[in-house]
Amino acid sequence: MAIIPDNFKQIIPSIEGWIESLATQPFPVALQSWFAVIEVFHILGLFCLAAAAILVGLRLLGVGFVEATPSSIYRNTRLWLHLGVVLAIVSGILMGLSNASKLYDNSAFLWKMIALVAGVIFTYAVLVPTAKREGEVSGGARIGLILGLLVWVLALVVMISKKGGNVAIFHVMFACALISIFALYGALRWIMLIGLVVLVVGLQIATHGVVGDPFTETWMTVNKAWMWIAGVFVFGLAALNIFGRSARPGTTTLSRLVGYAAILIWVTVGAGGRWIGLT
């Protein structure tokens, strides 16, 4: 087995026979005819829970509906949060049964599931209790914070070590940039905006003007280098914001960390689903 597994097939090879048998069993076969409908509910579930997490997460960053307290925003969105989690998990199980052999051997499915575990842990052990306490991170929430971040980092490690990781990590990076644009203010916000413009224009010049051919190793190397440079820039400014630079009044380092992570973890889950569809 590789140091970093590629898929669930490498982690639990003993269930391969059962996975293959699902292709001929009546219930999974019947689900294949309903796959598109189930997928709609899966996307709706992810949308509902992501929307709720984003609203609460942004409020913990001191932006968004700042006229309302974090606890009131949670109370008004909790139904959609719980409904979204249930829809996403139940529909995901049904989709998995109907397409088990593909997912069993798919690296994107592996890191999506790891990120999903991180998302559930972080949402219910960290985001919810922190919102209820108006941004104060309790001792129990701090334990959940550490555990959730460790599981999420594992998902990111699996992601960037596999083919397509550059594409998937871009979604997380872009989401972090958008959050930072709202969370930052003053000079750092302008640095983020101008820096993003320079990075995007620079990439277009390098890949289309200098290299030209997208089927060369040089083209791939330029893109990978750009991802690392852009990642350091975006996540670096976000880290400065978390630790107090251009931070909004009434927020703390931990509440800002919770706000960023609560959103980005679910973006990671969504990015995994997108890459599964492409592969």
C-alpha cells in the first residue's frame, strides 16, 4: 500500500467482493434509474448546509448579518443545517450503493469522505456551540476544533497528493480568497484584491503567452508553481486576519479560525464531489 492511500480499495481490500456484488443486486440496480433525482437531493442538501454554515461562519468573522448575534443566526438557520446534513448523507449513501465500484476505486471519493467527517465534527462540535455562546469557544469546542482540523488536514493531504489535486485545491483557495475579501478591511483588503489580479494576469501571460502548448510538462509545472505561490499568498493573508490583522471588532482569534474553517471544510467536501463527477 502507498504511504498515502489512493482510494478505499487500498484501505479495505477485503470488501471488494461485496462491492462488486452490488452491481447485480436488485436494490442498487434499481437506484441507478433514480441516480439523477437522488443527485439533485444530494446537491440541495449540500447547498442548505453550506448556506447555513456560511452565514454563521461569516458572523463569527464579524461580517454578514452583523446586526444579529451569532446565536440568533444559528437559531434561524439550524433547520436548514440539520436538513442539509441529513439530505447530503442519506442521498450520498444511496448514490454510493448505485455506483459503488467506481467510488471504491476513486481517490476523490476518499478525500471527500474524510472531509465530510471533518465537516460533521466541526459543525456540531465547534461551529454550533461557538455560535450559541456568541463567539466564545468553550473547552469542549476547542477539543472539537483540534480534532476537526486534524481530520480536514488529512483530507487536504490526500487531495493534493493525487491527480487533480491542483484543480480541487483551487476551489478551497478561491473560497478562502472570497472570505478574506469580506473579512479584511483597509490596506490588506486592497493587497488581496490587487494581488489576485496580478496572479491571474500573470498566469494567463505565462501559460498562453510564454508556454502556449497546454500538453507539455512545462505548462503543468508553471500551473503547479502558480498554485503554490497563490496558495501561500491567499492563505497567508487569511492567517494574518485570523491572528488579528484587519480583524473585525468583537471577534477573537479562535472565533475567526472557526469562521474560516467551518466554511472551507464544506467547500472541500463540495470540491470532492465535483472531482468525482469529472473522473
